[in-house]
Amino acid sequence: MPMAGCLRSLLNRSYSVSRVLVSSGARQLSVSAVAMATEGSRQFETLEVTRPSEWVVQVQLNRPEKSNAMNIAFFRELQECFDRLSDDSQCRCVLLTGAGKNFTAGLDLQNAAGLFDEGTDVVNSMQDSFTAIEKCQKPVIAAIHAACVGGGVDLTTACDIRLCTS
């Protein structure tokens, strides 16, 4: 299925976001949303991975009580998740979303306190998570709603397409 087919498939589905605006050149499509149907998923602490339709995998940042702030587990799980999706023959398109009121509040500063004293290895490890998204062999679409702060901007720039609420 070509990229346009994946995008069309996503647009025919509903997102947990109330309204999404898609810009593609001069065309603009809007999607109203209701809850997306989910199937079984691999369990992560900070991510929820579901298959809302054939060929489409939804990866949802799943720490709504912390506005999806990125902690140490998040970076480890994100890299593992996208490394697996890149090789998943049943996945042709990935939709990246955030649970709760905000897409992400960026780095979880409480969790990361003192982390940077360990040197550049930690920063490189965090960057490797975003690089896994960039290197993913499937198109990755970020559906961004409300706040997307700090590291969230880095996260979304690693995606192929970024959709934002109006």
C-alpha cells in the first residue's frame, strides 16, 4: 500500500484527538474524531501500542497523569518499539499520538534530575530513541494535540508527517 493509501486509511479512522487538520500542499482535509478501535498490544510502561486497522499501528505516549513527560523508561521503550515496527511486516504506517490533555510536556525533569551528570552517553542514548523513529522503514505520522514542549518538538521532527489540532 503506498503512502497515500496509508494516509487515506488513517483519515478514515477516528483519533482520540477531537479535531485534526492535515495539510498536503494545497489540499487540506479535516478529520472529526471518536475513539479508535484497538486490538491486542505489546505492553510497555510508557507507551500503548495498538493496531486500529490492518497495516496501521498506533503508538500512544501513555503517561497522561504527567502530561506524557519523557522519563528514562520512555526513551528505552521508544527505541525498542520503533526498532520492532521497522521490521514488522504487518505494519505499513505508524501513527504517533499522546494520551490525555497534552501530546507531551517534554523531558520529565523530576525523573531526569542528576541524570546529565553522567555525561554525553545519556544524551546520546536519548537521541538514539528519536533516531529510531527517523530510521523507521514505515512512514511515521505524529498526531499532535494541545501542548508539545521541549523534547516533544525533537520527537515530532523525527516523524515523516506532523498533524496538529487546529
